[in-house]
Amino acid sequence: MAKAPQKEETPALDRIDLEILKLLQQNARATIKEIAAGVHLSTTPVHERIKRMEESGVIRQYVTLLNASKVGKGLMVICYVSLRQHSRHAGDKFIKSILEMNEVLECLTISGEFDFLLKVVAANMDEYYHFHVNKLSAIENVGNVQSVFVMGVIKQTHQLVF
């Protein structure tokens, strides 16, 4: 008899785990030695805790955050997208297309009038227009796209607070 799929369990995180995560969010390049000093443990248990959190999926990846305007991607656009058909197949095809588009930094499924929210970056309006007309609107089953141009960023963080 086939085994029923098990729900992925969230590992128990204690106060020290949360402090390690806080330090890693502040500086993902911090050494094990620096983190160990910050949580008042030796390096071995800190290394083991980090490895456990990586293996369990608590820590998904380490990244470098860039200043988009300093690397030629200063135009940020929020795109609301609705599909014409709402079947699983149609949604999967849209998602597969979006995953291949480097201009899309984030894609969220949302409720309400639209089905998806995209965070898109481009060098300028001409580049965004090309993306909108030749890539996004060219995806089969895209019904409506509403673009909102970001005028300024007040707060932007990726740090979760515990």
C-alpha cells in the first residue's frame, strides 16, 4: 500500500536558533566564529545548528542584495495579472513562463480581481514596454495586465523579526 505524503514539519527553534537567524539575516557573510561569539556558544554547536536549519529548509539560501539603480535596473513596476481561464493547466503554463523571465523578481498568487502580482525591474520605460508587450502579454491565457510604476521605496527589507 502506498504511503500517504507526510506534511513537512516545522522544526522547533529555540532562543539560540532565533538569535543565529537574526545574525545571519543581518550579515550572511558572518563567520561561524563571529556568530558563535554573538550567541555565546562555541563554533561546533553553532555550525551544527546552522547545518540543521539549512537541511530542514528554515534557511533557504544565502544571497547578495543589490542596489537595482546602480546596476542599470532602476525602474520597478508592480504588475497585476489576471488570466482568462482558471484551470490548473492554464495556471501552470503561466507560472512556467514567468519562472523563465529574468525581469520578474517576485511572483505572488493573490486573491481579488487579479490572479498574480509581479515585481518587475527594467532599465527604463522602453525596456519595460518591450517586456510588457513581447513577453508578459504574449503568454497564452493572459487576460488583463495592470502596471503600477514605483515612484520611490520607503521600506524594503528581507529580514523576519522574531
